[in-house]
Amino acid sequence: MRKKERAERVMQRLEEHYPETPIPLDHSDPFTLLIAVLLSAQCTDKKVNEVTPALFAAGPTPAAMAELEEGEILGFIRQLGLAKTKAKNVRRLAQLLLERHDGAVPQSFEELEALPGVGHKTASVVMSQAFGVPAFPVDTHIHRLAQRWGLSNGENVARTERDLKALFPERAWNRLHLQIIFYGREFCTARGCDGRVCPLCRELYPDRRKPVITRKA
């Protein structure tokens, strides 16, 4: 099966598995989505969703968040990884939204990535899920599965993103981003599949004998 054929099969199977693609991070608008994605670095979405209700009740807008002291924000998110750095970034981000963007979340990759704590992946999630701009954010699940499915060599996340964008139609990027994550969590986990176990790995490579050693994101 050629790479393009594998990509088409992946799209077909993921659409069958996940016809609906709810955003796994709880939020109410672009600002709370941006903060939730920032907080999700090196954390599970479940853990982030446990702390954000209280945080967003105290700081539901950039103006309200900027009024909170860094220690107050830290108190809400202390159980998350890198909490001190994230608390600092959240407060400064809120301040910069007021100073640079009139309190609105900017709708460009460049302006988003200029905010503290916001890298390309976070900006891509916000652009795709908040504003509907085609993007293909690559997290650890997507980086791992792209290698197991023979869609990218896993050299780095930038290469994986570039390879996936070339293989899949732009109209599908935003849905596929979530569908691959869902599949990676449910079937093709880091320890539960080595490229020969889950249904899609077996379908794409029925004769594979050796495990796939994937590069980390």
C-alpha cells in the first residue's frame, strides 16, 4: 500500500470511528481556549479541565485575568506540571492581549506565537478550533501515529506537520487533528501498540513483523 493510499485509508477509518470531534479542553471562547491549551503542555486534558473552572471563574476575560496576582493564578493551577512558569505566562499573556490587541485574541499565527507560553502547536490549535483556519497541530499522539502509519519519518514535529499537510486535503486538517488524537488515546497508545497491535496498524501493515521504534516529539 502506497503512502497516499495509507493516508486515504486512515481518513476513512477515523471518520468511521469519530464522526464527531468535540474539543477535549473545556472552554467558552477563544481566550479560555487559548489559556486551556497553554496549560495543557505536559499535562492531560482531563487534569486541565479539573482546574480551569475555578481559574476561569476568577479570570474569565483578559482584563479580569490580568488583575489577578501571579500567586493567585498559581493557586488555581498548582497541580499542573510547570505550574509556576504557566502562572507567570498566563498573567503576562492577559496583559499583552490588553496592551497589544484591545483585549481580543489575535487571529494570526505570528501574533499568537509572540505571546508568552504560546508556541506553534498552541497557536495552531487556537487558529483551527477557535477561528476555523486550516491547521494541523502535531502533539505527541499525532507524531507517534504518523510514524507507525508510515506517513512521516518522525524527524521532528515540523517535518511531521509538513508531511501530513501534504498527504491530507486541507479541508480535513482540523478534524483529522482531533481524530488522530482520539485514536492515539484509545487504540494506538504509547505502550499499548508498537505498530503491530491496534486495528489500523494491522490493516495498514498486515505483514509487519518488527515493532516500530518511534522518535519522540
